[in-house]
Amino acid sequence: MPSIDSSSARRRLAVAFLPLGLCLLLGWAVTLGPFGLGGGEKDILILLPLALWSLVFAISSLAMWVVGATLAKSSRVSALIGVGVLGVTLVTLVVKGA
């Protein structure tokens, strides 16, 4: 089993959770802070797809780390998985809503 240095582990964790942290920061900015999109409380609904993508990205990035993929490959694959989950969710909502 290869040894994991602490800087590599910190970098991987930072890359995995950075989109989720940015999503939380943007959520704060929309609800309580200076950033408004003109819809009042409904503005937070705009962030739901970003939050879902960020969560899927973090989970799949950590899973790819466990498998042993490089940081670049795990980020690329995790981003594609996140987009795929968003696409499937959108199609499911459209079909169920019709």
C-alpha cells in the first residue's frame, strides 16, 4: 500500500470539498448577504442543482481517491459523474412532472 503524505491528502480533500464550500458561501450570499437575484427567498432554489452537483462531486472524488486515481483523473471523472447525475435528475423530474 503506497504511503500518503499529508500535503497530498490535504490537497485532495480541498479539491473534493471546495465546490461544496463555494456553494454554501453562495447560499449565504443569496439568503443573508449582499447577493440577490431578485426573487427573494426563491433565489435559494437556483442553488439546488449546484448543491447536488457539488455533493456528488465530493463523494465521487473521495471514492476515486480510494480506488487510487490521480487527482486530475478523479476530478475529471467526478465532474462528469456530477453532470450525469444532474442530467438523470432533470429527465426524471420532467418525466414524473408530465
